[in-house]
Amino acid sequence: MPESIPASLIIDTLKDTFREARSARAAEGWGRPASEHLGWILSVPDTHQKTVLAALDKEQALRVVTCATEDEATAIAAGLYAGGEPVVLMIQHAGLYASVNTLRGVAMDGRIPMFYMIGLLQRERDRDPRESRHSMVRFAEPLLDTFGVPHARLEGPDDVHLIPEYYRISRQRRGPAAVLVGLETI
Amino acid sequence: MAMKPEDVLRVIAAGRGDAICVPTMTTSPAWRELAPDDLSVGCVGFMGGASSLGLGLALARPERRVIVFDGDGSLLMQLGTLATISGARPRNLVHLLFKNGVYHTSGSQEIPGGLTVDFVTMARGAGYRSALSIGELDEFKRRFPQLLKDEGPIFVELVTTLADQTPMTARGGVPFPDQIDRLRQKLLTAAP
């Protein structure tokens, strides 16, 4: 059975992910970062990940930019990437559906590394997401499959290692990669 | 009371210094002729995204000016960007809006509201540090140097005629992924 993941664990994992990204950035030849924070979170607030967003409000090491739409978040992420900054997008499945053209145009055709954490709001604890009663849960993985976006489920605290793994995959393949947050974070 | 967009772009090309420029739609063909350099990246294939792309660049490289050449039809596609930019408060972002009242590329259909849409009021209401409209080339020439110094985000509506070319009549240019690579490499080697 899936379990909820504590916000603190996700944030610590994001920090580790960004530390690794900063090391890779330095190895690439970039100089000192323009600011002291580890990386950027672009968020279109997701009810499913609200405890993470609340904890991020108090977090000094990560800079959060709240975006009006997922289209914006994707294009902002492209600009941050071009400028040498590490970035993670936190959105909801409905936002994924809303922004597929930008996903296609920027992350795929544009060959921009783009790592998404996508909340599966209303995912039932006792059902596989692909068999959900809710279309917005049921279609998320098939949509990512259609676009060829590598993805994995975060089904509990033991799965947070998938965050840096899929972040790396997005960099290696120069395109989108995603983890799906199975249950509401706590 | 309307400027030729190519004339505006010539003023920018002459005075931008090391600013990163983000053209979109009908400014793209003329810009790649006027400024065939590695410090520009066009918004192609995701209409409405130029200002967000520019915001990301401005946040990543605060030591540099970033100038976005937006279009009125494009901005309407992602109007929420005005609030997102204001919220992020990039001090180095200049958001230029080339306002011609139509979707030029697809055959000059009028945008919703046409030329009556008041983008300056929208930008000011969203929280841009300053917002103004310019319709005369001499005024733009006079003000442009200061736009590169003033604290952003700055919004400037430029009332223009139609461009000579559109991305449909003048295809080509460097593919978007290569533009990103070239810009990234340029910024990497110039990074402090």
C-alpha cells in the first residue's frame, strides 16, 4: 500500500539533489552562483503537495517562484537552465494537462532538461493510478507515456531516491522527466 | 503615432551592450539579421512564453540586463505572466511589448480588443516597477539608454506598424536547442 511522504524528507532530498546539481555545474565551468541558495523551485501550487509548499515558505536554502500557470513555469525553467541554474517544477496532474504544448515545445523539441514533481490529487490509496475512478489521475501516466517522458511513482518514503535519479535522467537525456507523488504529502 | 518595428530593433541593437535579448514572432526575422549573436534566444514553438523565458534568464543572471521583445497577441496568451514577473521582482528585466493590434503571422486578424487593450495599465496593476507607452521613435531613442539602467521589472508598450517579415515569410534561423546551447556557452564563459 502506498504511504504519504513527510515534507521534510522531500525537502532534504531536494537539497541533496541541488547540491549534486551545483557540483555538476561547477565541473562544467560555471563560476560562483549569483546567490546563496541551492536551487529554484517553480511552483503552481498543488493541493497534493501543500505540506511541502508550506515548509518551503520557511526554507532559506531554496528559492521558490510561484507561477500563475504551468506554461509559465516551464518557460521560466528553460531560462534558468540557459543561465546555468538548477530548477525543479512542482505542479499537479491538471497542470500537466494544461501545459502539454509547452512541455512539447520547450522541454522536448527545445531539448531542455526539465524535472517535474507532479501531484496525483484524488489518487485512491487502494487503487493503481491507471485504474483510478478519476480521469485526472488515470490519464497522467498514459499521457507521459504518449510523450515519451520517463516517469516513476513516489509511493512512500523509501522512494525519494527517485527524485535525484529522475532529475539526473532529465539532464542526461536533455528533456523532460517526472516523478508522480502518489499520496498527499504530510 | 506608430513606429516601424525594424527601426525600434535597430535602436536596441545599437545600444543594448551585453544584454540578453528574447525576441518572439514578428520581431524574430529582423532581429536575427540585425543581431546575429550568441546573446539572443528566440521564443519559437511556445507562443506567449517569451516573457517567462526572459524571467528565467533574468533570475539566473542578475548581473545582466534581459530584454524581452513580446507581442500583444503573444502576451494575451499568457497574461498571467505579468503577475508572475511582478512577484519575482527581477531588477534586470525590461519587457518590451510590440503592439500592432493583430496576429500578424496568421494573416493579421485583430487581437481581442484590438489596439484599445491597455497593457500599460495591466502591467502597472500587476506590480511592475514602471510601465509606459511609446509611439515615437525619437522618444524611444531618447529613453532607451535609461531603460537599461533603471530598476526593473520595466514594461514598455511600443506602438508599431506591421513588421516587414514574419516567421512564416522568413523561415530559418538557428534552431531553438542550438540557440540555448550557444547562449549557455556564452554565459558560461562570461560568468563571474
